[in-house]
Amino acid sequence: MMMGKVPSFSNSSTGYIALCLTLQAHGLASAQFTVTGPDHPITASVGGEAVLTCRLSPTISAENMEVRWFRSKYSPFVHLYRDGQDQYGEQMPEYRRRTELLKDDIENGRVSLRIHNIRPSDDGQYKCFFQSGVFYEEALLGLKVAGLGSAPSISVEGHQDRGIRMVCQSSGWYPETKVVWRDLRGQLLPSAPETISQESDGLYQTEITIVITEKSNQKVSCCVRNPLLNQERESTIYIAELFFPRVNAWMVALGVILALLIVLIALASYCFWRQHRVKDKLQAELRWRIAQLYAVDMTLDPDTAHPNLVLSKDHKTVTYEDKRQDLPDNTKRFNTYPIVLGAKGFTGGRSYWEVEVRDKTNWTVGVCRDSVIRTGKNRLTPENGFWTVWLRHGKYEACTSSHRTLLPVSVRPTRVGISLDYEVGEVSFYNVTDGSQLFTFTDTLSGMLCPYFFIGYKEEGKNVAPLIICPVPAQARENLS
């Protein structure tokens, strides 16, 4: 409560602060009247109205006084009465056309402010301020806004955890409410945490979920309570037994049977896959064994060998030497890459030979047309007359037309078998180490085809391991003859 004797107020908060400082400076401690209001907060419902009353003591007329209602700031105000009439110039926008000063008892120093269409934002403290000449006085009042929301709406959302999941919703509450589920005896039921959200008009919406089981209570109620009004709204629902999920013996048996069928199907699929894989492996090995029947005595052609390549006396082994040999120049010799061809070419029939690659990390074997270019760079594709496979950077690949095809090698080959079936148009490669088929080219073959050998490059700190043409074991041919 404040009181004093000052000049007339200005219509700004600065003037109000200056007023307080002036009073303190002059040390005024008494006034001609005091202002009193209700000793407890006024409660009003959302959408309704509130009446805030203040009176002067002793009983004197306030008809010629300034009566100001404001909240945290002196200006703008909630409502202002001055010079015998209401003033609206600096009224707070949210209170326009919603306030009314009741002056029926103003001659006895009693005035009331009526606020229409109460909103949640109206909740809080108000000050009623009286000024007469150089004297003023004020009182503090409280307004509590309460909203009684809608009746709870209960919806059934389906089965969960062998029970029925239900959701209770209600809106239009103020302040925040407490919502609970109860059984028939009024006992609280365990539920999920309450979810509260504020709507655009400042009111609150609440939602709470519960799972009702057949063994618990089938009749439940959702209750929302406003603690300020000490009022609540409640809705009840009853769930019949037939809506609860039941465990059917036939359904359980069917589930077990289906599970067993799935396991059996999976096992059968795996066995079929294994059988198919074994069959494929046996067929590949049979094709390889048949190809060995057409083994030829293959040697290397020294006239095609790159100058850095040295052939053994029997022309079965090729080795890379750092020093370039001084060899006669001829059109058949490869001058760019360390390549050598087989001495025997093929224009028909079937042929087979084996090349030992040991632990080499870089090699290429296969067949090529006798007419390929011997100088410069060649792209190893069937279109350019090459049907080859290689090992590069730890990857086994077939040099196919559009791109290189990665080969699924499970056992590292130390010896590679090459089979040529000219009339059928197949060039096949086999892993002699485990008898598996590496790859097969299918194409229309023409012209003379020669065995192709690329020995690879010298790696830092390592010599280039030789390539060796190996004889096909006679036992392999005899087993199929």
C-alpha cells in the first residue's frame, strides 16, 4: 500500500515511478483515505465475467477522483475513470470493449470493475488506484481464472498386451488439470503418463491412455478435475468380455504347425541349395575332366616373346629378365608388354592346356587371334580378339566386353586349365587346384587362335615368378577313356 501528496499524475509509467520517488523524498506518511479490496482472490470462469471491488475508508465520494485499474504497469491501463467519465485512450488492447466501471455506489467510495468474456490471460494480479488532488492510495487484488472443460471422450484404439487400449481426451480446461482412470469402486488404475498441451486460446487439452485386461476391471471411468473450481467431469465405459483377445487352442496349434512348416521349408531349401551346389560342382568337374581328354603338347613361340622374356630350352617356361635382349625384329614380336603366344594355333577342333601360375600376384592367360596388334596398348575384350582371365590387385576377373567380371574364387588356383572348343564357340577356364570352373566365354570364333600368356610386371623388391606350361596328367585322361 502506498500513499502521499503530489502533483497530478501523467499518463505514463515514468510519471508513476517519479510519483513514488517524490513521495519517498518528502517522507509523507499519511493520506486522507485508504483503499481496501477483497482479502482473497476472485475466481471467474472462462467466458464468464469477474467483478473486482475496491472501497475507500473512511466513506467518502470518489465521484471526482481518478480511479485507475492496471496490472504490472501503470500505463497502459486496464480501465481509467477521470474527470467524471471513463477514459479509453491508453487502454490495454486486450481489454478493449470488455471492461465496465460500476458506479452505482461511487458516492460512498465503493467502485467495482467488471470484466466481460473472461480469458485465461486475465489471470493474475490487479491494482486499483485512487487519486484525489495531491493524495492517492491503491490496493492489490487477485483474479484466478478457471475453465471447466468438455466431458471426457473415451475411444477404443485396439488390442495391446492381451488387453484393450483406450484413450481418454478432454479440452477447454484452465489451469492445467489432473486426469485419472478409476474402477467401479473409485480406486485409481495404473495408466500411461498424462499428456497436456496448450491450445491457441490458452486453454489446456489433456489425454491419458490405459490398457484394460479381462482379468482387471471391465467397467472404468475417466475423470478430469479442475482443482480451482473443485469440480470434475467424468465419463464411463464398459467393455464386454467378447471384445477381449482370447487364446484359442486351435490357433495355438495352428501357430505351432506354421512355425514347424517354416523351419521344414527352410531346411528343405537349404538341402536343395546344397544338393544343387554339389551337382553344379560335379558337373563342372566332369566338364573339366572331359576337356582334359583334348590336351595338346603346348610350347611357347620365341618369335612372339617380348625382348625381356626368356624361354626355357623346351619352350615350356617363360621368365622375365630386367635386361632387354637383343633379338631380331619381326612383325610377330610383342614390343610393349611382356607377352608371349603359344607356338601352336587353332582354327578348329577342341584343345586343352594347363598353365602353372603358383603364387604369382599378376598374370593373364587365355587365347587371342593371331592377327592382334603386337605394338602399343590393346584392350583385352572379345571384340578386339582376346578371350582371357587375369589376376590383378588380388581380384580374379574375366575380361568381358562391357566390363570386367569378378570371379567367385573360393580356393586360390596354382594351376589354370584353358579349354578351347572352336566349333561350339567356347573358351573355358578351370581351377585345376579344386576342379572348379572359373569362367566360360561363349562367342562366334573365327581365324587362327593362339594361346596367350602375360607374365606380369616386376614388383618392388620381388622378381617376377615364371609361367610354366604343365603336362596334363595321363591318369586324368585314362580315367575318362
